[in-house]
Amino acid sequence: WPSGPSHAPQPPGLSSAELRRAASFARPADRAAYATAHTALRQLLGGYLDRPPAALTFVREPCPGCAGPHGRPAVVQAGGGSPLHFSLAHSRGLIAVAVAPRVIGVDVERLPSPETVEACARALHPGEQAELAAAPPGERRAHFGRLWTRKEAYLKALGTGLSRHPRTDYLGSDLRRRPARWAVLDLPAGPEHAAAIAVPGDRPDHVTVRWLPAGLPYGEDVPYGGDAPGANPGDTATRSPRSGSTITRSSR
């Protein structure tokens, strides 16, 4: 779902806590983005769980670092079915929702200005800083965006978020140096955004990316891979339209 004041949905299915959170944002665009993102999340999870979106209840898992109630968000599932995990992100015009049968993290970011890249590079792992410095000046915004979205997706999947310092883990281009027993994948997100997902264990059998126009809960499946931005060798070649939000579904 594209976010912004012109696409702000009527949020009757949001909880009172979500409505309060949306109202707390000072900028109308931020209020609209939050409401759109959480409406989209409820619609998608409601479809997977065959439940009304407004009936879903969200909780927080224990933090893996301190066991406090501020770990990964989770949806309460009735009936003891197969676990359904999700992650949500939005950034200035684009919303990403990831759903999988195992823990997953997703992040999407609008590419920062060159000044922001320079100011924030010090927060990267030293190996990532070296790669960023070696990139051609015209490519550094996109390179930083890929590094940062991989990092945030990984930290979301861990359940720590940025309470774990972003310098700690290497998520650069050398796969051998990345965290063991984790798969972190770039996703196509258009020319002005970067996006990534992270899952524990082996690389997913497949990742499906859907681009959805505003207000629609579902769209055409577009398998991610081939010559799409961020594709890995051996992925099936496809192209995805740049018409809406990204929804990813990881299998395995």
C-alpha cells in the first residue's frame, strides 16, 4: 500500500492502542503511514488466519536479551495451528509486510541523502564502512540503503531491534562474514528505496514479492529473483511492477 495523506485509510479495524499511536504522530503523513501499515497488516494476517482483521490481537514476545515484554511482535493464534510469523516496516511512501512460517524480519528505507550517509556511516560495522567507502560516490546512497535494511531486518528477526548496536554484526557483501545460520536477502523496492528480509536457518526455498495498489489487500504474485534488484544467482528471473507496497512471503 502506498502511504501518504492522499491514501490515508479509514481505520475502523484498528485497536484503540493503534488509534492512539497513530494520533500521536505530529505530521499527517506519519499518521497516515502508520494507519495504512497497520490496516494492511491486519488485512493480510486476517486472510492467512481466516479471521476478521479487527479480531486479531497482538502481543510482544520476551526480549531475547533481558526477557522483558518488548521482543518481536506476534499475533495471538487460536486453535494451535502452524505458527505464523510476520514483520512490518514503512518508510516515506512504501510499506513492507513480511509473513512466514518461521521467524522473519523485514525493513524498507527510502534512500538517504549523501549527507545522511556520511553522518550515519560510523554506525556501521567496520567492514561495512570499508565497503561503503570503496563504492563509487554515485552509488553510495543505494549501497548504504542495502546495508542498513539488511541490518534492521536481521535485528528485527533476532528480536532485539537497535538495542543491539548496529556495529556489532557484519551484513556486507561477503556472505562468509555474515552471521552464521541466518539468511539475509535484498528485495526489489524501486529506485528510491531499499528493502531486505532476514530469516534464521537456510536460505528460503522461495520468496514471493507482491506489489499492491492502494487499498487492495492482495495482488499478483511476483516471484523474486533473476535480474530483479538484489537477486541472487539461481533465482528465477522475473520483474515486478513498481505500483504499490511490498509484501513478502518466505517458505520453508
